[in-house]
Amino acid sequence: MIPGKYRSVSGRAANNVNCGLHLVIQTSSLPEKNKVEFKLNKDTSSFPGRLLQHDLERNYSSRQGDHINLVSSSLSSFPILQRSSEEKILYSDRLSLERQKLTVCPIINGEDHLRLLNFQHNFITRIQNISNLQKLISLDLYDNQIEEISGLSTLRCLRVLLLGKNRIKKISNLENLKSLDVLDLHGNQITKIENINHLCELRVLNLARNFLSHVDNLNGLDSLTELNLRHNQITFVRDVDNLPCLQHLFLSFNNISSFDSVSCLADSSSLSDITFDGNPIAQESWYKHTVLQNMMQLRQLDMKRITEEERRMASVLAKKEEEKKRESHKQSLLKEKKRLTINNVARQWDLQQQRVANIATNEDRKDSDSAQDPCQIDGSTLSAFPEETGPLDSGLNNALQGLSVIDTYLVEVDGDTLSLYGSGALESLDRNWSVQTAGMITTVSFTFIEFDEIVHVLPKLKIKFPNSLHLKFKETNLVMLQQFNALAQLRRVDQLTIDPQGNPVVNFTLWKYYVLFRLSHFSMQKINGTEVTQNDMIMAERLFGILAHVASSELPQYRLISILGDARKKQFRYLLESKGKKPGIINEENNDSKRPVGENTNRATLNYTTRDFYNEKLEEIKEKKKFCKTYIEDLVKEATEINMKNEALQKLWPQMFIELVRDAVIEIRNKNSYMKLCLQQITDQK
């Protein structure tokens, strides 16, 4: 017989592997060279190559099957194994039926002492006819067509079960194999790890090249030292930290994309060798130092020994990453607080607008509305906002619990832009701004603030931020062209942005031309992002030039001077004096030198009265209207009473006249008595 050898090993170099299980069967035709060795070594050393990877190296130079006969029986549909007495003596505890083209397991009688059984490379579809081999320690069914694990319940001594490269879809029927040491199920169709929690003595588990999408349900495998999960579809791993003896874990060529999905590995104190190559996570720049930082006990990563320099670099990079993470967390916290505050400001703004609308449309119910003022909101109401940006991580949620979510205004400086949200933000203009910060601000944005409130702080804006050139208005209740007159008091405006949201004035077709006309002394460059052309300036002058002339002509001189202010009185008097002189008396040079600089005088008469002042005047008008109404009502009431009396008199007058005549006739019927009575009355009156 030609010498033969059987080994079950794996890894890059089969010659250097020591993997706990070491099976060697050597046969020879010469009895003096016969050697049988069977070891189940509990000592598991760490080497680059490990047992039961996909590429199991198997080298068979001879087969026992050459001296084995399979005889058909009329009493059974299974072939019956027959071995010669010499074979039974030479190979009393082992049997190899490799590459025999078997479709079923043959009946094996008289071989109860078998310990090693090999059915590799056949076409067997079902495990059967081996229940009588109760001393069997190793069963190899590699490369067959088995679809279900069965027929093993009586093999209580079985230590090694090799079922790689079959068609098994589910791990099952292993309840009685409590002594199992090695389980190889690679190259099957398994989708879930299950029914192995009772295998407390299992040391090696190979599930490579299956259809696993996740790893869990590993509790109870207290002796497991090696787990091979290469070439699956795994996206996350759980329960590995509950394996106290696990040293080698192979996760190469899966779909793991983040360390969070395998974070349980960081809690494993025994794991020393792991592979992630072939996963999306291995392509990330942070991959290596993140793994090393979280798994300090590792000795090998992706089959390469870890050096102390790599650990040191990983520690440095991890610290930088942690600092970056803290900064990112801080920014996320500030961003979320900003969102909460803006939502609350927006809510308060909407309620305020609703209240104003209710007062305007239902003045008679003002008292009852004020008793149920919708703007009187407590903190709990303001904290409930409808808008959400998406789910937040637990750390950010915990941090946000300490934030105030009832802030009614927000002041934000972002680069060269100062953003003010809510009327309370206007108070920030009274702060002591540093010269550097104030000089850096070129854009000022107002949101959720009444324009009339903004008007009051425009002089402060001109002083505090002298370099501000761009104004933005959003949700500021710009409703009429007159309001743009208030911007004339600023030092300079190059750009103006009026958001259509909350500013109905932009619905007027000519609003841009009015802005260009009224603020022509600023020589604005852009309005709502559109460049201002010379034709725009000419059109603005044509449309509104006559308006300014009429406004200035109709005003009395004292009123015009009060509008212009002390700084413009001399210029205005100069204009009045020049009107009385004949053309040509003043030369062009003198005229140019004395021409007022800045805002045109006619345009200056177009000013804006804020709503507060207007409301005061409106209240005064209402009081006068109420007085007039009451006075007229009294007059009408008095006239009505007079008319009613007149009508009653007209009805009673005929009868009264008759009675008067009758009384007069009766009184003068006796002339002497009547005269005495009259004299007596005159005497009594004196």
C-alpha cells in the first residue's frame, strides 16, 4: 500500500500550524512502518495560520477505499460495508470512504470500535446508518450534498464534526453532542447562528462562507477560543464579549462599515487576534488606530503583529480624534440650541402677529381677547416646538436636557455677519463691543423683529458698527414704502436684502425703484442680490422725483427745518436764498462748492413715523371721534324729545285753547269781581 497522510489544518503555512486539533493518519504496506496518531490538544498556541479556515488543506496520497468492498443487499436499499480481516486489524479505529461516489451512507456493521470516520468528497445527501458507532470521535463529511444535520443523536463521544462545503441551511440537532470540540460548517447556506449555546466544550467554530448578516446568540460557548466568520454578509457583531476564552476572531470580507457595529469587541479581555481586512471599515483612515485604541489587548491585527510604535501612534491619534469629537459635539450642541431658540422666537412672533390681527379685526372684543392673550406662554409651552431635524444621539440628547428652551431672542456673530433674532436681540447693541469685532461686522441681519423697533436702534447701529454695508430683513413686517425712509439716517448702505417672507412690501411692483430713489445718496450696489444699474437710477428718479418735490413744496418752512435738523438748516436757507436770485448771478464754481453734500433736501422731507407714534395719534383721533359721536348723539336725543313734545302739543292744543277761552269768559263774566281779584294778585306779588 502506498503511504498516505490525512491532516486537517488551515492558514498560510500548513507546516507551521498548531491549532488545538491535530489529526494524523499514516498508513503503509509495511507493518513495521505503521503509525497511528490521534491527538486532541487542549493547548492553543497563537500562530498566523489557524484551523478550519475556508481553504482547508487536505492531502491524500492513498485511500483505504482501495481495500474496501461495498456490497448491495436484497434486504436493504443501502450498501453494506465489508472489510477484510487484515484491514480491520491494521485500521481498527479508523475508516476512510473518501471519493467513493457515495450518495448514501453505507451500513457499517461490526465496526463499533471506530473512532475516526471519513466520508469526504462524495454525494451523500443525508447522515444515516452511523448511530451504532457510539465510540466515534471524529466524523468528516466535507464536500457532500447534505441539507440537514441529523442522525447524530447517539454519538455522544463525538469531538470533531466536519460538515464544510455542503448545503446545510440551519444549525440543528446537536443537542446530544455536548463533548464537541471542533465544529466546521463553512461553505454552507446558514443565515443564523442558533442551537449551539449548550456546546460548552466547543473550542473551534468555523462558519466561513455562509449567508450570515449578523453575529449573536453566542452565550454559553465558554470554551470557544477560535471563531471563523470570513466571507459572510455580516454588518454587526454582538455577544462576542461574553466569550471568556475567545482568542482568535476572523471577520475578513464582510460588510462591517463602522466600529460602533462591533463595539462589543472592545469589552473582550481575552481576544488577541482579529481580522477586518476586506470590510469597508478597513478602508477608513482611522481604522487601525481606532481598533488599537479600543482593543489594547490585541497582539495581531489582520494577520500582522502589532508593534509598540503602532500602539503609541494609535494613542496619539485617538487623543486628537477625541478632541475633534468633543469639539464636534460642542458645535452640535450649540447648533441645536440655536435651532431651539429660533423655533421659540418664531413661535412667539407668529402668536404676536395673530394677536395684532385679532385686535385689528375685532376691536370691540379687545378686553375679552386680552384676558385670553395667546402670547402669555409659559416655559412648557414654548419648549414644545413642531420642527425636528432628525434623530439625535443619546449624548446630545442628554446634554440638551440642560439647555434653556425658552429663550426669546438670539444674537449670533458668524464671520462678518451679525444676526439678530427676536426683539430682545436689539438690546445687544448697547453692549460694549470690542473694536475688532465691531469693525469686522459688514452685514447685519434682522429676523422676527418689528421694523418699527428696528428704526429706534438705527442710530446705535450706525455708531456701533461703522463698517456695516449690508442689511437683511426677514419677518420684520415691512408693509409700506414709507418705512424705507427710516434707513436714510444710516451712514452707508451698499446692499439691501428684503426677504419676501414676512415683508409684504416686496409685493409692490415699484418698491425697488422707491428704495433707489429715497436712498440715492447711498449709491447702492445691490438690492436682493441684483446689481443696480444706471438705468435703474434714472427710472427711479422719473417715477418718484415729483413726489419729493410736492412733499417739500407743501410743507411750511418751520416744519421743513424741523425735519431736516440743525445740521441741514444752513443748507436749506442757502437754497431759499438762491431761489430769489436771477440765473447767472451765482457762478458754477460757487454753486458747486455750496451744493449740499449727502441726502437731497427734497428727499429728506420723505420721512417715516413709527407705528408707536402713529398709534398715539390714532388713539387721540379715536378719543375725538368718540367725543363727537357722543355730542351728536346727545343733540339728536334732545331734538327727538323736542319733536315729541311738539307733536304732543299739536294734539292737545285745540282742547287747551277751548279751555283757555272758557276760563277767560268765566273769569270776566263779573267785571267788578274780576278787577278786585286782579288787584289783589298784584298786591300779593308786591
